[in-house]
Amino acid sequence: MKTLIAATALSLSAISASAMVNTSEINKYAPNVDISTLSQAELNTIVSLLHSADSASEKRAVIYSLAQ
């Protein structure tokens, strides 16, 4: 039962994380990038990247790379 509850909570948090992707933050580094075709893993990578200490040029390069 505890495993079911933990799995449900984890899946709900993943869904809410993808729904909360701040497109304005992405557009700050890579304007006009279409993120609608990205997988959940790619979106998670971008969210982690946006909160990292990487430089703006590194963030831009990764976002454009994932979006192609």
C-alpha cells in the first residue's frame, strides 16, 4: 500500500512539474523555441538547467540542442 501511495505521489509530482514549466524563463535563453514536442525527460533536463549555475550561453546551447 505504501508503495502504491509513493508511486502515485511521484507520478503526480512529475505531471505537475511539467505543467509548471515556465516558458518565459525558457524564452529568456532561447526565444521562439517550441517545447510542445519535447519529452518529459527533456523538459526535466531544461528545468534543472534553468536552476543551475551554468552560464547563459551554456543554457542557451542545451535548450536549442534539445529542441531540435
